[in-house]
Amino acid sequence: MTTVEAAAAVARSPLVILPAGAYEQHGPGMPLATDTLRAEAVAERVAAELGGRAVIGPSLPVGVSPHHLGFAGTVTLTTGTLAAVVRDYVGSLHRHGWRKFLVITGHGGNNATLTTVAQDLLADRPDVEFAWTPVTVLASEVVAEMGVSEVHGHSGEAETAQMLHLAPQLVHRERLVAGTTAHDQLDPLSKVARRGGHPTLTLPYDRLSPNGVLGDPRTATPEDGAAIVAAVVTRITAFAKEWLDS
Amino acid sequence: MTTVEAAAAVARSPLVILPAGAYEQHGPGMPLATDTLRAEAVAERVAAELGGRAVIGPSLPVGVSPHHLGFAGTVTLTTGTLAAVVRDYVGSLHRHGWRKFLVITGHGGNNATLTTVAQDLLADRPDVEFAWTPVTVLASEVVAEMGVSEVHGHSGEAETAQMLHLAPQLVHRERLVAGTTAHDQLDPLSKVARRGGHPTLTLPYDRLSPNGVLGDPRTATPEDGAAIVAAVVTRITAFAKEWLDS
Amino acid sequence: MTTVEAAAAVARSPLVILPAGAYEQHGPGMPLATDTLRAEAVAERVAAELGGRAVIGPSLPVGVSPHHLGFAGTVTLTTGTLAAVVRDYVGSLHRHGWRKFLVITGHGGNNATLTTVAQDLLADRPDVEFAWTPVTVLASEVVAEMGVSEVHGHSGEAETAQMLHLAPQLVHRERLVAGTTAHDQLDPLSKVARRGGHPTLTLPYDRLSPNGVLGDPRTATPEDGAAIVAAVVTRITAFAKEWLDS
Amino acid sequence: MTTVEAAAAVARSPLVILPAGAYEQHGPGMPLATDTLRAEAVAERVAAELGGRAVIGPSLPVGVSPHHLGFAGTVTLTTGTLAAVVRDYVGSLHRHGWRKFLVITGHGGNNATLTTVAQDLLADRPDVEFAWTPVTVLASEVVAEMGVSEVHGHSGEAETAQMLHLAPQLVHRERLVAGTTAHDQLDPLSKVARRGGHPTLTLPYDRLSPNGVLGDPRTATPEDGAAIVAAVVTRITAFAKEWLDS
Amino acid sequence: MTTVEAAAAVARSPLVILPAGAYEQHGPGMPLATDTLRAEAVAERVAAELGGRAVIGPSLPVGVSPHHLGFAGTVTLTTGTLAAVVRDYVGSLHRHGWRKFLVITGHGGNNATLTTVAQDLLADRPDVEFAWTPVTVLASEVVAEMGVSEVHGHSGEAETAQMLHLAPQLVHRERLVAGTTAHDQLDPLSKVARRGGHPTLTLPYDRLSPNGVLGDPRTATPEDGAAIVAAVVTRITAFAKEWLDS
Amino acid sequence: MTTVEAAAAVARSPLVILPAGAYEQHGPGMPLATDTLRAEAVAERVAAELGGRAVIGPSLPVGVSPHHLGFAGTVTLTTGTLAAVVRDYVGSLHRHGWRKFLVITGHGGNNATLTTVAQDLLADRPDVEFAWTPVTVLASEVVAEMGVSEVHGHSGEAETAQMLHLAPQLVHRERLVAGTTAHDQLDPLSKVARRGGHPTLTLPYDRLSPNGVLGDPRTATPEDGAAIVAAVVTRITAFAKEWLDS
């Protein structure tokens, strides 16, 4: 996209989609950029579904990942830095005339910061409508049908399936190994953190899993990944259409 | 509590509970401090259940409430200010020797900021264990049984019930009136924001409801409030015991 | 107070009083919240004297207390955090229409930060009138008549007297003991810090007094406390009336 | 001073004196840098009196002067900026080995910020001893004997006298004119602000005085200025000696 | 790269290369991400030349571009935000063991911020060696031989040539048009800003050029681009080798 | 200058010159304030040349000098603090009506921060024109003719010459000694840093030179200093005139 397309898009495409990810360990078999790749792929498909009513802005390739710092290669922003970056993106695009923003984050560690940005914008830029969404949880029904491990999540069945669908060339299949898959494998404090629901206790992932994986990525299939992505895209698209029509 | 009790508590009571609330409109019938009062009441009961293994620290009487600024009296902190306050509390108590912190927030607008604090603490103070919890959602089963409105939430049946149980003298019963109770009463953009689940769009509450209320507080009873509070206390206590024993 | 009263108060009660305190050691006999309690009590009495021309906003229950961190239980904000909180309170209430703010601080450690807020507001919000006041020093004549110790101050005769008047149930009378009462008990550096007047050297209180007390709280009486509070309330009320009439 | 003298001074001169001033209107007859000049002059004399036990560090030529922004030429720092500058000075000199710091401020607008720095340093750099002092108020007895105006202060008799003594070539004597000299000349709100003592209300100086002057600088004499400076130097020197000996 | 490769790289590849770019107008013919693409391409080639002694970390896809905000699509970070991001990257990778960092920036607007990061790191992380480099100016001899316009720079001959070499599919050749090419086309203030050398006056680019282009991109050839990139890679590689061997 | 002259200057003297320096080691023979003195001297001469079209504002006596912290006496601001100070200066003078600012920095360590201020002002205060300039490099032709050492720079021939011309009484001629003068005297990492041109690696000066000097100040003459200063003043004056006329 050049500035020419951008100028045209201000009028024609009132929604800006910003893909947000992470640069963090995804176990021995998946790339550090896994979450960013998934977010970008979903963003592109949603934009395509919206048929010109949305444009994709610059990515946020690094997110909030302090819980993964125990694993080499992980890069994290503080929550304050990520919030500043998102605000700067929004502030810049606001100057050009955009008012609707949707951040699609492939990384759950960004969720809270995105909410704080939304809250502060209410007071600072009342004419902005700022929304955000995670990816995988939008397809929770699909994931439930996949038959995932008791403990399941980061770099597990669902994320791996998406990568096998979206970027199979970046997955080291031969290295995929199970991480923590059962509640009993957790130490007592980790069990507290993985009780589910609230209260919420945040622990570093090297405590939850020796290899950083929750679940068993070996059972993931590209077909499952395609189903997850399709469900996610459908849901976000429906949301965006309703929003654009409101 | 004096410094004498505090000194004794460092050894005996390894958990500090911090009640967090808000200073924001709660419709025509409930006080601005509703969320703080509920959080403090729950904190006291949980501490009592824990039998000396927890102490209650200073409250956070003002939270993140930009969405209520359209209603007189609402005071909000930015998310950055609230995060700084919580960090300062934790940092001070850390000097005295505490390592476990549980924030009980009566106000959902604080959730995201509390998560960002938890995340940043992972990198900055790895010896701290920081947890937080909302209140009402822990009793979602009880609330479901109450038969609440289609649109239900802020200052609605569940919050009002808690106040009728905890601080009936502060509730102006004669002023309790229904707010937005049905999806059809919402304007199109508000419908998008109240779809449920993700994506998440944050809107100011004067858009969602003319009087700031979601639901019909007139149907609330003190008995329901007692049941909600009991469920919340039970759940947090169970969590805290497992944590303290881990 | 609900949002209904707040909406009415914007027009009728142009002055907002904000009570500020501390959460810090007050010797073995008085609670950590001593300063906040005193500030709130004075605020309520001043507001009553002003007969509807002032409202009381949310408290600032934790202040700037790094000098007390040597004693368990003390929680402090940095000066920057406290300033941010006060600015957020003022900014929120400014949206609703208030322009006159009076912070009553029961804790002298907040004085400087309140002044910095007043200064920065001059440039940032020229339509705001921001005043603040300490408590005990307004009654210096009463205190002088009480016959206090040579070294006298924190948790000493005057503060204890106020608590015996305002919240006797929170004072552990049997634990009240003298702290540092004479200049000769101070080490040389502490003598420098307690010379009186300027230059000003700030030292931690565990250096000034082994038990955190300056003075002898055992001589305090509720009658002295009542006299102090009355003098303080009279002086603040007179100030506020002149201000509101100007 | 070169780095050679600085290296020697770390051992021989354990006290660093930092002169702080302002760059703000001082009426039609005195320079914008009046407060900095006075602070530097006092610093030099105190250092001389201390006979090698103190060194003078870099000046702080601009201070906190938002109340003078109504008059051309005034430059102000926010309180946060000034605090950052002072902390950076202290942090740098701390690396070289200094632990005792005394800021002499010729401008009262800096007082609060200096106190906040002292407070934050207690927690952040417990091995630092940080003191600060104003100038003119140390000579209040001398000033009282001068017979000053009822309203008296900024650019008035005492400040002008000091300048006539320290830098007569920078004073435009022919332009010296009286500013506000009597309480009755003040408008009602200004009277509130000039009541004396607490509560404290901060107002811009263009409201207090049409020409920015409080008092009548025409009655100032260099002899009075010499007496003020001598009293100030004596007092600070005595303080510093006691400190260095403690 | 997965965390497995990252863990191996900490020992084997002591240098981390971080590509930095911009998301800003590049005239009607080149994409907003031009600078990031060029930086990433150079980074990959330098890493290849270094044969395993360097790894490439996450990109900085948005930089400091306030001077391009007059053109649609430009997104800028404030200098403080970019500095925070770079510091967070360095801080994260420092935890894993890396000490040498080289930022390759395709966007000159990032240069100053990168220098400020380098300066602050000297004091905060003395064990870090932080270097940065621009791209095109390293090939100034090649550019000089190309015969560029009198006014030449942003989106001009040299940048376009690089893109024709590196990513020709992203260049809209048919849209390439000359921007400001001669000093006489500039208005007087712009002439001051483009005098060359110091003093330095920064102006927005919509003042310097109606279409945001400085120079005539139509004369650019992929061959020139290849020569520029080769010269840049050679120079950075030589620097990095000398550094790694030192 | 008093506020009277300042008020007149807003209309008559549209350009404000701000001298910026440093407080850092300048070898055994030159004062810590060398850079500030040179900047102020140049500022005065430029202002004189401009005949009333410029005024000189307050100095920035301390700059960004972390690379000199290894030598006693050096005081540094972080880049963020210096930027805040400059912005506060500009913001204050902007209130009075000035729009053109020129910072003359005698210290190269300030260059990057000044550029970041210029960039952020483009977005925040689009009506401001902010320029900055170094000193010595403007006279590079004169310096080249002086016949300086192979390694030459800080406190070397050119800086010393300027001081011998501008403030000979502050130069300890008998202490002037050569520092690092030849590339071969550098250790391998320092050679990388002193390669010249980009990439840029910033190292502390105690690594580059045992006594903090680059070059041989003994060969400096006041005549060379006069020539340097004259060339610098000529160049800045020409720039300013063109600017003021534009």
C-alpha cells in the first residue's frame, strides 16, 4: 500500500485492522513469530471478507511476553510500552481521518494492554471507536471438538494446527513434542494458576512447562487449523460488518 | 491495625489482600463507592475465613472508570495511574517481607490494569506472586438463578442485591429504577458492544443506558445478595487456601 | 452520595474537599490509617460548617511516606504517583463542572506533592483553583498550650489527642509509650534534621526514633484532641467561606 | 573546576552545593535571572566559609515558575522536569562518590519540588543525605527590621536589596516601582491567597500584582541586602558545619 | 527461528541485528513499508555474510515519521515510544545473554532516537555494546555516481533503485514521478532547511515537496539499487567483523 | 534582561537562541563547564551580529554526558530529561509569542536529543520552527588547517583553542597534556568505535583515553580559537539571517 491507496482508503475503508502478535518461544517446533503470523493471516482474510471496507495497518510484531522470558529468544515489551505504541498508531491514523480501529491479537498476553488502551481512549479521544479481539478463543467450539489435552494452550494443539494450515513451512514437525498435558504434571503453585476462571494468578511459563508447551502439538492437523481460522474469520467478519453498518 | 500487628503479620500472614473499587455512578439509587464497599466486605470475609493467614492492606478506592464519566460524580484514574498505585503498594509491602498479593476488585474496569501489573511484576519482581479477582462473576451460577434481565450488569440486579445485603442503609430503594434491560433498547453501535464474547468494543455508559443502569435493580433482594457474596467468598477462600498451601 | 446528589452538587456546592492521609506506622498504639481518619473527620466537619456549599470527594488513603518504610505496614506512594492520582481526581471532577478543590491532608508528607500539583495546574488548567491544607499545624496555639515534649510530632501528643477524640476505639491506650522526647536523645545527624526551620534535611524516622514516635502520647487527652480539631475546623471553614464568597 | 579538582574534592569536600534559581519576571527593574544570581552568590560564600569542605556543582538556572508565566520572558519547568534534573545531578555525583547534597534555592517556587526529590531519594538512594534551603526567609529577622510593606515578597524590598548588594549593575534603579503593597489593593480571591499560613491557595502573579512586584523595591538599600546575605550565609554555614561534623 | 535456535545462537551468534524501518509515505509509487523492507533485506544479507556470527531479531516496523504525517497512511511513534521499544528489545535479549546489538535503520528519522538509546544504555547497562547504522548513506559514493537530482533524498533515485532491486513487485513504476528536484523549487524557509550541514532545521515534508518525493525516482534502475545494497552490506559487514573480532 | 525587555523582544526579536552545554570532564586542563562557556560565547556573538533580531534565552548548562561519567565531576542528564527541559523552555517562550528557536550546543552529546525534540515538536507544536547547531564542526575547514592529531576531538586542539581565545583564565595551560592522539593507541573495540562514519558504536571515554582527552591540546593557540569561533559565528549568523528573512 502506498500513500495513494491510503488516501483513498480514508474515505472508502473506515476500519483499520492492526495485527498484533508476539516474539516469544513457541516450543521447540514453532517459530518465535507464530502469534504475529497468525494475526496477520486472520487480518488479511477478514479484510478480504469485508470487501474494501477495511484496511490493514502496520503490525505490532512484539507484544507483552514476560511470562516467556525464561526461554531464549523471547522479546517482550512492558505493558506501558505496548500501550504507547498502540496509542501512537491510533493517534497517527486519527490524523488522517480514521476513527474505527480493530486490533487482532494472536497473543493473549496483549489482551489486557489493549483493554487499557481502549479505556484511556474513551477519555482522551471520544470520537475513536477502538475494538480488539483474540484469535483462537473465537473458535473455542472447534477446538473443543478437536479433543485437546487436559492442560492445553500455548503452542499446543490449537496453535500448532493453525500454523500447519497457515505456514507449514515454518513448523518443525519432527521437533513437535508434548509439553504439560495433564493437571497432575503441574507443581502445586502451577495448579493454582491453572485452576481456570478467577482468581487469576500469573506465573512464568518455565514453571508451567519444561519445554514451554501446554498440550500436545503432535496431534494437531492442518485441517483443524483451517477450521479454527475459518471460524475466527467468520466471527470477526460478522462483528466488523455489524459495526460498520451501525 | 498498627505497625505492631503489621510486623507480626509479615511472618504469620503471608498473604496481603488489597480491596479495589471505583468511585463512579451506580445509577440513581446506589452510592458512588458501591464497588469499593463490596470489595472491602468480601476482603474482610475472606480474611476471616483464612483465619489469620491473610491481612488486609489499604484499599484502592478509585479505579478506572472513564466509561462512566458522562455521569456526575464519577472519578477515574488513567490505567497508568492505577497501575502505578498498585505497584507502589506492592513495592512498599515487599520491603516489609510480603510476597503474595491478592487484589479483590469490585469493579470490572480495573481488571485489565491489574493484569498488566501482574505481567510487569513477572519481569521486575520475580519473587512476587500477584493474583487478582473480580467479585460478581465468581457467583455467576447464583446470578443466573436470580432471573436477571436480558441486558444486565452495572448497577443491575446482582450488584444491587449485594448492596442490599452488605450496606442496605446506603441504598435509596425508592430511587431504584430499571435501566436498559433488553437488547432491543440499545442503539446499533451499543448492540455491537454488547454482543458478548470477543471482539470487544468499549463504549461510554451514557450511550448504553440513559440512567447508567444495565438491568432492573428493583428485583434485587438482600437474600440474593447474601447468596452472591457467600459464593464469592467461598471461591476466593478456596483459591487462597490452595495458594497458601502450595 | 449517588450520581444524583453529585449532579445537584455541581451547581450548589462549588467546592470539592478531598481528604488525604497516609498508611504508615503511628507507633505501637495508633492505627496505620491515623492520618486518613483525621483528615476525613475534619473534612466532614468543615463540610457541615459550610452548610451545603461543599461536597467531599473520594479520599486519598495512601500518601508519601518513604520516611516510615523502616516500620512494618507502611505503604507509600512515590511523589509522582500521588501527584498523578490527585491530578486524575481533579481532572475527572473538572469534567463535571467543579473548579474549586481543597485537599485536607492529615499527613505532612503529602504537603510538597500537593504544592507541586497546584503549581502544574496553574499552567495546565488555569480555570482551576486548587488549595490544600495540613491539619494539626492549624492548631499550633492549642498544641503549644498542651505542654508537649521538646521533640514532638509524629504520633505524639497532638496526633494522639485527636485520635482519642475522633476514634478512641482504634487507639491502644495500653500500648502508648513515649518515643523520642528530647533533643539530646537524637544522634548528631538527627539533631541536624530537627534543628527547626531551614535548611531542611529529610531523614528516615527509624533514625529519629526507635519506636517511630516523636513525643509522649501518654499525656494526650481527648479534650485536647477536641480542642485541636475544633481549631482546625474553624480555620479551614473561615478560609473556605472567604474563598467561596470571593 | 576541572575533573582533577573534582577527583580531589570527592575525598576532601564531601558536601556538594547546588545553586537553584529561576528565569522569571522580577518586575521592571530586576533581571529574569535574579534568583539564580542570588543563589549562586550565597553558595559561593557558604563554600568559602566552609573552607574546602564543600564544592559547588552545576546551577539549576530555571525553576518552577508557572505563576509568573503571565509576564514576558518567564521560563518554567514543570515540577516533574525539575525533579528529574535534580535527580540526574544527584545520581551523577553519587557515582563519583558524593553522598551529601545541599540545594540552595533563590526561588521559593522550587521548594516543594526539592522536598519531593528528598522524599523519593529516601526510598531510592538511602545512602544519600539530601538537604535544601531557601534564601531570604533565613534572614526573616533582618527583613522584619527593614520595615517592609504590608504586602511584600517577590521582587520587593528584600530581594531588591540583595541584588543591590550582589549585582547592582544589573538593577535598573530608575525603573524600580512599587507593586502591590497593601492588602486592600488585592481583589477578594487574591486576599484569600495572601491570608498567610495555611490553607494554601496558589494564584498567578499577574492576578496579585499588575507589574509582578509585591512590595516597594524603591526603599531597598545595598546595606540591607548585605545584612540579609550575611544572615543567610551564617545560617546555612552553621547548618552545614553541624552536618559535616555529625 | 524457534527458541531452540535462539538458545543455540546466544553462544554462537553474539551479535543481534535489529532491522528498523518506518511506515510512512514514499510518494505515489512506493509502499509505506519501504524503509522496513530495505532494512530487513540488508540485515539478512549482512547476517549471511557473517556466517552464523549474528542473528536477526524482531523488526521495528514503525519509526519516527512526524515529518510525513501530512501524507495519508503515515504512522509515527514519538521518539520516546521508539526509544522504549528499542530498550525493551535490548533488555529482553540481554536476559538471554546477548551483549552486542546492531540496529540497521532504513529510515533516517530513527537515527537520533537510536543515538539517545545508545547514550542512555551507557549509564544503565554498561555491559551492552549498542551500535546502529543507516543504510543509503553508507553508499554515498555509489549514489554520487548515479547522477542524482540537485535536491535528492526521500523516495528519490537512491531509495527507488534499492526497491527496484529488492522488491520490484511492490513498486508502481507507472506512478513514479519527480518530486522536488531543484533548490529553486523550494520556498524560502525550505531552502533554509535544505542548506546542508548544520544548523539543522526540521520541516514537514509536505512543505518540502507537494508529492512527498525529493528527487526523480524515474531515473532509478535496479542495477543502481543492487550496487547501493552491495556497498551497504559490504560496509556493515566489515564493521561487524572488526567488532566481533575485537 | 528584565521582563520589560522580554516583552519588547517578542515583537522585535522573533528568534530565541538557547545556549546548551555540558558539565563534564575536559581533561586535566579545562573546566567542566567548557562546552557551556563556548556555546554562550557563540550565542552572544551571533546575537550581536543579528542586531536585535534575536534574544538569548536561559542556558542549558548540563547536557547528555554518560560517556564521561568515568571521570570525576561529570554530571549528566538522561536524554529524556534534557528533552523535557528543552520542551519546557520552548513551551514557556511559546506562550509569550516566540515561534523560532535555535539551540547552539557546545556539546555534541546533546545533538541527538535536540533532534528528537525537533521531531516531536513537528507533531505537537506545528507552528514552532526549531533549529539547532553544534559549534566546532561548523569550522571544520579551519580545524583541518590547524594540523590536528590523527585521533582528535574532545578536549583536543580545537576545543582548547576556543577556550584559549574565549576564557584563557580558565585554562590550566601547565596541565594540558596529550591524550589519545593516534589510532594505534586505541584498543580493538575503541578502534571500531573510531572508524569514522557509520555504523556508530558509542563507548565510554575512559575506554578511549586514559585522561579523557582526544588529541593534543598543547598545540592549540588562541589565534586558532579565534578563527574557529569566527567561522562558527559567521555560519550560524548567515543561517539565522536567511531564516529570519524567509
